[in-house]
Amino acid sequence: MNAMEVNSLVLAYLGDTIYENYIRKHLILSGIGNVNDLQKEAVHYVSATAQAQFLNQMIETGFLSEEELDVVKRARNYKTTSHPKSCDIITYKYATGLEALIGFLDINHQKERIDEIMHFILGE
């Protein structure tokens, strides 16, 4: 299957689960043992606002390849009218772009690149 032919929102659906799982593991391995504390910390990474900020940092620093930027732009420009009440539509579309990128990389078996992106996000 060619990942570029997969619907952007489907890629984001997959990417969301991978991203959130990665964040949860990171927080647990950092020693946080309380579920409420885990949830409070996770919000700093998994909210649409946070994801959009991380994506913008990657774009501004030239961290993403041209192909990765194409995936992000395709997802960001996908026509949708719904978004969470917690953020505006532009922020939501950028967050969707990051999630779609992670889904795209996963379908293409590029786990090392996902790791690099997540290390960038986590400041490692």
C-alpha cells in the first residue's frame, strides 16, 4: 500500500494513537507513578495546541524533509469543518498534520524517524 494514497485523516487517526502511546510511555518511564499526574503532564504534549507548536518548531528549524512537509500540508489542507472547542481550526489542522505525519511514517515502517521526531518534541 502506498501511504500517500491513504486519506490524511486516516493517517492522523493512526498517528494520534502512536503519538499518545509514545508520550504515555515517556512519562511513565520518567518516574511519574500517579495517574492524575500522568494526565496533567500528558496535556503538555498531546493537546492540539501543543502538537501545533511542536510542528511549527520542526518546520521553522528545517527538521522535516520535503516529503514529510508534503504529508503535513496535505493533512493540514484537508477540508474539514469540525474541530474541538479547545482550539481554533488552524491549530487543529496543524495538530492533524503532525499526527498524519506520524501515521504516514508508521505505515512506511520508518520507526527510527518517528523516534527522531518524538525526541525532538520531548527535547531529548
